[in-house]
Amino acid sequence: MIQKVMDEINTVMQQVDETQLEQALALFDKQTRIFITGAGRSGFQAKSFAMRLMHIGYTDFVIGETITPSIQQGDLWIAISGSGTTSGILKETETAKKMGLTILAITSDPTSPLAILADTVLIVPGATKTGSGIASIQLLSTLFDQTVHITLDVLALMIAQKDQTSNEQALHEHVNIE
């Protein structure tokens, strides 16, 4: 069973377009505030990416958290939705777009409403609960969630390398309450 799951992950990761990763990379600047949103398990991936961005020196916030400030023109908005049709994520992203934020969408469906709203799209074609993406033996959107996590970790590594942020510098920002 483990090999079948790993084969699925490898199949999806081989289809993530590195050109799209480079386009996403160009959006990251330490002077730009970053807001990240996702629902359900995509929300967990959003939080994971937000944590890694904080570790490498970015000012970022997760939508829905109590300390998240208001968005402003010039901010970067990152929306994660496997189907690209999650109503709450779409509504929030439409508002961000109207307010002049740059939109990075991460989805499995390049024709989805979320992808159409975006300035930059990162397609991670893992299966979702609505049936988009590469078919999977795993439940619901598990394959999308797994491969989004890997893809965003690759993007975080690319950002850290661009900024010349070392592992030691990132560790300095890691919580250590011992």
C-alpha cells in the first residue's frame, strides 16, 4: 500500500510545472505582506506554508486567525483550493482581487474559478474530492493535500535560496521554549 501511495505522489509531482514555481517565486519580496487562505485540509497546508515563510523572514498571516490584520493594496494573496471552487475561498479571493492584491492560486484545476481569478497559478494536479486532478486510491483530497505540502515546501526552499537564508537562520526563527 505504501508503494502505491508513493507512486501516486511521484506521478503528481512529475507534473508540477517548474516554470509555474518560478513564476510564483517572483511574487515573494520581504517588503510585501502575504495573506494565505485555504479551507479544511487545504487550510492546514496554508498554515504550514505560512509557518515556513515566517521561519525564512517573511511577514505573513493566515486568514481567519485572530491576529490577522486587514488586507491592503499591494499585499500578496495566496489561495489554496484543490477544486478551485470552494465558495468561501472564492469569495475572499474576489474581495482581495477587487482591493488590488496580487493573487497566487494553488489548485488542481487550471480552468477553475479560482485559477481564472489569479494573476499567477500553480497547478498541483492531485485528486480532489470533486474529482478533479489525477485519480487516486486515497480518500477525498488526500493526494492533493500531500502534493501541495511537498510543492509548497519546494517553493519555500526556492525562496530561502533566492534570499540566501540558511537553515541556521531559519532555525533562529523557530519556536524554542525550553
